Amino acid sequence: MTTVIKPIDNALSGLIQKDKYHTKLTNIGSKYDSMQAYIDNLGQDITSIEKYIMELINKENLGFDIGSSITTLTFQKMTLDIDHSFYLSMKKCYMRKIYDDLWKYTKSIVDAAMEIEAPTPDPDATVRDKMEDMADTDNSEEYTMSTIFDMLSVAEKNLYELSVDIALFDDLIASAREKEGRGFEIGNLVMNLTTQKKTLETNYKNSIVKLDQFLSNNEKFAEKCLRRVVSISQQVDDAEPEEVDAQGQDQGQDQGQDQGQDQGQDQGQDQGQGQADANNN
């Protein structure tokens, strides 16, 4: 069961920049979508080379001298195969790493909240509830941007919840001071609560900065990965030369033949006329 936390306006919850986080994660997803497109293009390049190798083998069997072209093409295909496999596996690895880092980040927020909340009969069940059953990273799983967005939403929800828990310290501190003013011997209660609140606030602000930096770094990294894949995938141009229009070719041949015939007839007539004039003279 998912626990919905209604955020209470406080200084800490105002630090959460949900739109900014989602924009950065959207940019990351866009880069990896483009990366996949170039990886697919790289696969098409490999197929084109395989096809051309087979064509050359057939020509060689017909007696054409193709030199060492099959050897060089086979080497090119082999290197592209390596690149294709590498980038395909690394893209999966990058996506898994983003999910893993977000999961661990969210778990740390959950742990911080549970330290200042009332104990529950089943702490593990409470953790699963706060994590909304988002499982720990499984290396055999293939993670998508949709799953990563879900993980980010869980992180944001727990940040809101923790901000509410920390804000409740104000009431505890005010109550302790009121009791102290009435003569209750509370010792260092006010000082302890105030110190604990400041520590929690500092850690909370650091967590906000950490999340923003994490998304920014991954945004830059995704752009870097995309540029590397683009440079590799553009080695082979898959565009085929346009075929000559058969009808246009026939028309050109007919026109050439007609012109040749007309020119031949004109030249024959001119030469015959010239010979007749010479005889008459």
C-alpha cells in the first residue's frame, strides 16, 4: 500500500525543484534515445558491409580481381561489431547505474526519516512502503527511463516527507521551552532538540544539492556518450545511388539516334551536292 504524504509548506520543502529535476531527467532520456538510434544505425552499417562482402565473393567467383577488399572489409566489420556490442551494453549499464544511484539516494532519505519517526512493528515493511516497492538494483534487469522517472518520483515524495518530519521539531522545541518556563526540569532538552534539528536541516540541504548535481552530471555524461556513438556510427553511408530512369534513358537513346540519322542525311546530301558541282566544273 502506498502512503500519500501531503506536503506541508516549510522552508525545506520549498528547496525541492521538481520541475528542474524532471527537465534534466527528460534531457538525459532524450540523449539516450538518440544514442539508441545511432546504435541501430551502426547495426545497419554492419549489415551493409556484410552484404557487400557477399557481393564481392560472388564477383570473385566469376573471375573478377577484387584484391584484398574482402580482408579489409572483414576487418572493418569486426571493429564495428565490437563498437556496436560495446555501446549497446554500456547504454544498458548507464541506465542501470542511474537507477541504482537514485535508489540508494532515496533509501538514505527513508532511513533518515525513520530515525525521527515513531517505531513500527515491521520496519522492513515500512521501508518497502516508503520505497513504493521499488526493488534494489538487479544486474540481470534492463532498466528504462520510465522506471527511472518512477524512482525519481519516490525520491521526491520522501524528501517532502522528511521535510515535514524536520518541521515538526519547531513544535517540540516550543513545547519544551513552554514546559521549562513553567518550572519543568527538562535539562538540555531544548539545546538537544535544536542541535538535532540543525543537523537534520544541514543534511537535508546537502541531499538537495546532491540530487541536483547527480542529475546535472548525468546530463553531461549522456551528451558525451552520444557524441562518441555518433562519431562511430557515421563511418558508413547507407545511401544507395539513385537508379537511372529507364524511360528517360530510352528517350535519350531515341533522340540520339534520330539526331545522328538527321546529321548523317544532311552531311550525305551536302557531300553529294559538292561532288556534282565539281563534275560540272
